[in-house]
Amino acid sequence: LLLLPRWTVIVNGSVDYASFFKYSLVNTGVLGSNGNLSQSLYALDYSGISLHLGRWAFALTGGINELYNRPSAFAAYSYEETVLYSLSLTQKGVLRNFNLSAAHSFNNWLSAGLGINFSRGDLDREMVEQWTQTGISITDRKTRDLKEFYLNGGLLVNLEDRVRLAAVFRTPSSRRSKNHSFLEYAAPAGPTDIQIEASSEDKVHQPLVLGLGASCKLLQN
């Protein structure tokens, strides 16, 4: 941050293409494919603004850390051009991170920075089976709400014009997930409508991360 001009604004967009062979139900159980399934994603995946004031610098950024989208899958059984049974699968989700950071230069050879990070995301997966002639359908939907908070920072030491040493850290954290499951069996001819819902919470621990680095400029400009 301390090397940036007084004001800096950044906006980044991306175009991603990915193909998958095994995920969720696809090629892991009852649903198979002859080859990879692919998807294209377009996203405004990072933006930020920074302000440099004397020996202080501040920044606010936001970006996409993880994408959980998977290609939609559809399978059907037909007889005499009439669809008797169909199965569809969709999955989408994203994890975003927001960072507020500050850096300070104590003198010409020592500077430090600290960032506050908050991650928030969701994951939604749904499978629907339908029997066309009887009107029976089974819906299985699972959702997850994700949250995480952690700090990161570091020290930068300028030994001379050509050599810099850095030490960085990320505090331990827990990514918490609130999960919800919805299963429905509907048979209009019955009439039957059975719904089963469940909720749970879990978390994934991220340990303390420490790092050291050095840079050396071989030639003067």
C-alpha cells in the first residue's frame, strides 16, 4: 500500500471456462455422462480503493475467493417420443472476501500493515426427479451459509536500496457453515406431499499461517 500513489482504484473482471467429469451425482453414482461437462463464467471478481496519506495508507477491497458453480445436468427417459422420467441437477454458490487494511511507515527502513478480513458465501444444490405420467416428483435441496473472520498482516524491512525482507501472518480462523436440507415427495394423485427438513452447523479450522520472504534488485534502474 505504501508504494501506491495517493489514490488508487482497481476493478477486475474475468472470463473462466472449466470442465468437470466427476462432481456431486455426475459420474459418482446414478447419473453418468459420456464425457466432461463444461461451463463458462463471467464475473466482476475483484475491486478496491486505496488512499495514501504521508506515512499512512488505507485500502478497502472485495473479491471472489471461491466459486462453487457446476454445470447443470439433465437426463431423461423417453418412450415413443414421450418423456416418462427426468432428473435435473443444479449447483451454484460463491464465497466473497472483504478486506479493510492499513499500513504505516515508521521510518525509511521499517513498515507494517494489518488487514481485517470477513468472508461470506452460500452454496445451493438441488436435484429434482419427475415421473411425467403419474405426476410424482422428488425434490432434494441442500443449502449452506458460510462465514469466516480473520486478520492478516506483516512487516517489511528495507536493509538497503536493493534488499528487502518481509514477514507475514494470517491468524487462525474457523469457517462456519449453517446447513439446511429439504426433501419433498409429492404425488398429486394421492394426494401425498411429504416434506422432511433438517438443519445443522459445522466449521472448518484454518491454522495459523506464517511466511518469510526476501527480494533483491540485481540492477539499478
